[in-house]
Amino acid sequence: MAAKFVNVDRDTPMIFPPDLREWLPEESMVHFIVDAAEMLDLKCFEVNERGSGSEQYPPKMMLALLIYCYATGRFSSREIEHATHHDVAVRYICGGNLHPDHDTICAFRLKNRDGLKEAFTKVLMLARELGHLKKIGGISVDGTKIKANASKHSAVSYKRAGEMIEQLELEIEVLLKKAEDADSAPLDDGLILPDEIKRRKDRKAALERARSIIEERYADVKQEEQRQFEAKKAEREEQRKNGKKPRGKDPQPPSETPPDNQQFNFTDEESRIMKAGSGQHFEQAYNAQAAVDTEGSMLIVGQYVTDHANDKLELAPCVASVDPAVREISTVCADTGYFSENAVAKVEENNGPTVYCAVEKQSHHRTVDDLLKKVDPMPPGDNATVKENMAYRLKTKEGRAVYKKRKETVEPVFGIVKAALGFREFLLRGREKVAIEWTLMTLAYNVKRLHKLCGGSLAGLARIQPQNG
């Protein structure tokens, strides 16, 4: 008997089904996204209410398009435009025969920052309505470095910029003298003396601007370092008054000038060179922050982007990024990079949430000793520092149980965003624009996660009403 193959007929004209949904399985995430977008009562998206000019695409259609494409790993506006022609699910979102071009997609994304933030909050309210997000509960905060749309080789350090300025000043002086000397040796073919002088002057001006910006940035950092220096100095003086000898060297005041290695990038001025991955390499990047629910949903309940290379100043802002209408925070988990006495005090003041923040590096490996039942240690004395009290808090049974949730929530979320969805680099430039991308990415993650929590259906849920305030 001869082998039998399925007949592949590319010549007979095909009639599309009257409803594109027939081409998509019932459990497809695209149905969930379209239903969710239609259900949300959104107010902040820009709409031309006058009706003048060309017809505009409905904001909810554009929102569903962006969410679905980001949730399936497509972030470029050109790639999304391509999908409107070749992806059945995307064609369904666009009504079958609409194809927003990449300029329209990019413009919608950029001008609707407030609308995307509103959608982020409303999706979390939807999760609350569906019973998948508790009103009161804990969060786990962390940050991840995401590559900027700029090369680190386009950056210059504060020290190197100063050296280059001095070199350019000497070269300009030589060239000006050469221009005054009619008998000087000519330049190589194609090189014009005034052009060479102008090129160096322009470069010098750019480097001077770079140093000026680095100095402005350092002024903010210096203020915080000065505060920490005075606090440490006062603590050591208090120890001496009480007859104790302070350990280690006395703290030093911050430098008057920025560190030599402070960087400025000419392609994306607001990005920074940051340690990435396991800390073994550096990237031109932004620090994307997320606050993740620890009560079982693994939804991102707060997010923002910072240009700070580490998380030392991010504990309070990350907690503040959670809308009180979404979550009344009871506990906050954070790793050692977030710890400072001032940050903990700020979060916990006025009956704020209890912070569980590591004060020393902790291994992910569980030793045999970690498996043994432990008795809570003796609490520190009344004169204990915030750091000593925090160390004790994390060693209690309750503290170990709460802090354990950090590794089970926020770290897997970043793994999904980067490895599963492939979001490892921002396409836009400037902190305000990359913040839009991060909002959109976390919104898409939440919708994808909610689709799984709901089993793929929103049937029977009433329209979410707008929240007061």
C-alpha cells in the first residue's frame, strides 16, 4: 500500500467563517483580553471628542491590541502592525480587516500614559471583583535591571569627560594658532581647518554639559549620603558617651565632587550603567521596580521605573506605588538591598505596614540546619538599633514564614517577564517613556496571570464601576 497524505490545496478559494471566533479556541487568551478591555470603565484615554479629522481607532481596541501583543512577546510597533495582517487572534482584536500602522500604535502608546496607568489599576480592581486579589495583605518588592535602548559604549565617565575637555582645549588652541599662521603645514586632503575647530568645540560643549548633568545628579545623592554620614557619626558619638568603643573606622563625609566613575550616556541621557544579572557584568539600563501580591495571586500590584543603580532608596517609593484602593498593605518583604533605618522607619510610621527586610545576604540553598525546628531567639534590648530589631524579626517563626514568600512571588514574576515573555530591553528612550513601557508590560503580565486564575472566562461579571477619588 502507498503512503496516504492529507491533501494540501492552495488553489481552491477559501471562504472565511462569518465569525472570526470560530477560528480561535474558546480558551484562547484573546477572548479574555477583549472581554476585559470592553468591561473596564476607562476615562483617561485621549479621544478626539469633536469628531474632526480622520476617524480614530477605538481606545479599547488599541488597548486590547497592545495587551495581547505584549502578553505574547511582541513589543515593537512594527511587529505589532505586522501581526494585524498575519496573526488570526490579532486580526480578531482589530475586527478582521483593520490594520493600525506602526506610527499610530506608537503614538497611542506614548500619549496615553495616564490611560495605561488607569487600566493597570482597573485590572487589579477587576481581580478584586473576581475574588483573586485580597483587599488586605502583604507585598514583596524587588527591582530588576532592564537594558536601555542605548549602548554603554556611548557613555562617558565624569573623570574621562574632564580629561577629554582638557585635551580638546589644547587641540582647539593649536588649530586656532595654525589658522593664524599662513605658512603652517596644510591638513590632509578633505579636512578643513574651520570644520575641525567647530567639531572640537561642539564636542567640548557636549562633554561640559555631561559633567554638569552628572554634578546635578550627584547633588541629590550627596544630600542622602550626608544624612547617613551624620546619623552614623551621631550613633558612634552616643556609643562613646555610654562607654562603648565603636567598631570599625569612623565614617567619612561625602565627597564634594561626583565620583570619577559616574557616567553619562549621550544616546539615552537618563539611563545608567548598572550591575546586571548576577552582578558580574554591567549594562546601560534602568531599574524596573515591582510590588507583587504575596497572598496567592502573584499579581503585580505596584510598579515604576527608576534610574537609581541600586535599591537603597526604593523601599518607600515601591510601597507608595501600590494604590490604596487596590491593596491595604499589611506586610512588606524586601531583600537586603532595600534596607536602611530611615526607609524602614518611613514605611512603618503612622501604623504603616510591618517591614521584613533582610539585613545580610541570605543563601537560596536550604541547609540541614534550616530544616530543623527552631525556637524564637531572645528579643534585643530596649537600646537595640533598627538593624538589630530587624535581624531579630526575621529570625522569629512569623518572620521566617513571611519572608519566605519573597522568593516565591516577586522573583518568579521577573523570571516570567524576562524569560517567558522575552521583555529584556526597552525600545523607547528617557525615563518617562520607558515608564510607559513598564506599565504596559506589567499590565499585560497581570491580564495574562488573571486569565489563568479565572480559567479563561469572565462570563457573568458586571461592568467594573469607576472608583471615587
